[in-house]
Amino acid sequence: MLHHGLERTILASIAGTTLAALFLTGDPGCGRDPAAASQEARSPDPILGPVLVIHGEVVPHAEVKKQVVLGSAGQTVLGLAKIKIWTDEELSRRVAAGESAQDFAVTEEEIEESIQEQEAQIREQFPSGDVTLEDLVPETEKLPERVKLIELFNKLFLPDDVTKFPPATVDALDRTEPTRALLEQLRAEGQEREGNPFLDGLLFQEIHKYLEETSDIQDGEDLPVELALRVNGEDVRVDDLWKEIESRVSPVDVRKAKQWIVNMRLLREDLEQDHLWLDPEAALAKYKEHSDPYKDQMFSQENIALAFKHYPSLRAYRDFRRAYDSFRQKIQAELTPENLKTFADKRTRALIGQSLIDVDVILLSAYDFKAQRWKPDGWREAKRRAQETAQAIAADPSKWDEILEKNSDFYDAPVPASMQGQENPDRKDKGRFRSKTRNPFMGLLEESEYWQFLNGKTIADFVCFEQQVGTIANPIRGPYGYYIPRLLRRTAAPPSASLSEADLLDMADQDYTTLRMSEHVQELIRRNEVYGLD
């Protein structure tokens, strides 16, 4: 039987990741065909839209499709593709060693039992029936196949009998003192171990991490456009993964892919002209300098990049860091202690959590949060509602509370029984946010550093650093629709007794470079002919 921890791991993966989107009220040339574009640019794809054109050069649909697969929309199927390759390799090794493949066969009964257990857990946590398996896993028709794969992985790498752990599992647990001690404890407790959700999840993560680090994995620009991934010599084709995700690829996913291509291409071309683009060896050295001090820690740079900065993959984050470190050379003259001190006093002190805001935000959403899918014609309808809502506010600002309650689409999912009565800092309450600092507020809006890099700015930064207290802004296009913020209060950022001047300037350096690079990318887009983003 699939251990509960692994069940939750795969269900969480299948449920998908949070989508980020656009902060633009209009892009020059988006959706228009330049005279210099080829016939291909005038032949939009039903899903990918108009062909992307960058200063007269057509970016083939195949390149955009690949970037969609490598983005957040494809992370689940990319992860499952790796797991399939690893299970196939381990099964082949076991058969070559004389074991029978039939011993590891996953039956329909095991798959059904696993799914039923998940449904029972959901009913236990949500006895009112507010949440079902379909709510957590929109594509339930694909669930049996995916659970079967994880069940097979479990049988091969995590058998109940500890003495039958394969070499890969032993090596994975023998790498650090805590996991080595855990392995010895399991051996001491006997051959048969009882299912423990937390333990099973930990073991799965350690094995998965080991396989990632010891496999020869190529992706991104390392491969031809038709290949998404190569693991230990096994190719994974873009078209095969595209078939898995095609039905749920949204215009937002497509635009993020196009934005990434545009931003990275224009940045690289600009920095190469100045001979500042780091070669692979120099970029790797800079990345290791950035990440190695925190390696294997809970808050490693990689964990932060995925969990908080919302980069879709470590490859994307490493590519971003190569651009970041290259661009930092371009603005080196600006990074003086005097400039950074001024910048820190203006922005960084508030950013690191010392300035608080009270703000109401009305969201006119293009997304159906409960159904976890984009509404048909959602963006057009959200824009129409935003215009009507703004007109209603302008006609009678005293009715703000009534208008927010009636129109705002911020959604708070039902609370599991195990969390009833606990304070929830992520509660949105229709968009009433109180005593929030910039980073948590950014997260509540589903914005992130990755989203900022793609779009050049964030609603959170506008509210926290630019909007005047007491004002109501015009509708702003954001991650899920159009947002209308009303800033009620902003406190000043007091000096921090616990933060040294050196640490403050270091944080200011990072924030300044990130912000300047985002601004520079947007300037490059304005200076170059870019068509087909929408």
C-alpha cells in the first residue's frame, strides 16, 4: 500500500502550483503583426496565441510551447517524468539481478484503495463536504495512473522491510548525520516498519533529492527545442508532456512563457554587447558563492527560490541568477555605500518588515478559485467588472465597504478540521488586509520576485511605497484579475536595533540590483519591437 506521506506528496504535486500573471494595462504592439514579420506571425495558435516577435525575429511556437512546459504549468509532469525514469532504471536493475518484475506490479485494487484512503482523509478534514477530491485534484481522470507510478516508486525504493532497502535508498540516507541516525533507528526497530505519514514524506524527499543530485539531468537551453528533459540519457519530449497539460494551459501560462523568453533574450543581448554576460563557468562560481553557505539548510537559497520567490524550477532560478550577476556588473558604479544607504532608508527598511500597512483591496477575478480554473473569457469579463466597480466607487466613495463586500473575489478556502480555531495569517477576508508588511502582503496577492522579474513591478510595491494614504487607486491588472487598492494606513520604518549597518547595506544591494534589473528589462522592451505577448 502507498504510504500516506507519499500519497499526500503526489496529491499535492498533482494539485498544481499557484499561477502568477500580468501587471500591465497595455503593451505597445501586443497582438499586432509587424510589417517585417513572416506569415507564421500572422497564424496564431489556438492555445499559444500570436507568434512572438522580438525586434523582427519570429520566435517559433515550439520554443514558447517548450517554455510553457518548463514553467509552472509543467512542473508536475516534469517531476513525474523524472520519477518514471528512475523507477524504470531501478526495476531494470532489480530484474537484471534476478528478481521478478511481477513482484513489484501495482494492482488496480491497490490504486483504488489508495485513492479511497485519500478521499476518507478529505472527508475527515472537511466533514461538511465543502472540499472533495475533485476540488484538490481537478484532473481526477489522471489520478490512477499517477498514483500507480508513485506506488511503484514506493515498492522499489521504500519497501516496508528495512532490510530490503535498495542501494539508492541506503546511500540517500547515509549522506548526513540526521538521516544516517534515522536509518540506524529503523534498522534497530526491526524489519517491518509501520506507516508514518511524516516519516514517509521525509524518506521520500531524501531519496528524491539524492536521485536528483546523482542523476545526469539536462534541461532548458542545453537541449534541442523538441526536448524538455534528458535524464541519464533518456529523452523526454516536449510534445509528450504538452499532451498531459494542454487542456489546462491558460493564456496566463502562455504569457509568462513569452515574458520569460523576451526578458532573458533582451537582457542577454544587451549584456553581451557590453561584454558583461557571464560565461557558464563564471556564472556557476557566482551561483555557488550565493547558495553554498546555506546548502542543506531548511531555508536554503533553492528552497526560498521555489517556496517564496515562486520560480517555477531551480533551472529558471539559476538562469535568473546568471542574468542578475551579469547585470550587477553593469551598475557597479551605482552600488556605493552612500547610494545604498539612501535606498535602504527609502525602501529596504520598510521591505524587511518594519513598516506596516492597512489596506483594502477589491479583486475582480478572472479565475475561479474553488474550481481551480480560469473562467471562460475571464479576463475580458474581469476588466468590464473592474471598470463598473471603479465607476461605482467614484460615484459614491462612502459605499466602499458595501462595494467591496459585494464585488471582491478574494477567496478563503475551507479550514481543515485539524486547523479549526488556529489563527490564519494568510486569511484574505475579501481583501481586508491589516498590519501587513510588504513581503507577506505580496504573498497574499500571489506576487513574488519571479512575477516582478516578468512584469517589472508589483501591486505590493505600489501600495507599500508609492500610493498615498487615504487614496483609492485605479484598477490594476494583477495575478488573477484587476485589483483596486484603498490604502488606509502606513507606518514609518523605525531604525532596527538588531540589524547591523553591513547587513542592511547588503540587503539594500540585493534589492536595488533586482529592482534596477526589472526596470532595465522593461526599458529594453520599450526600445525593441516586441509583438505577440497577448
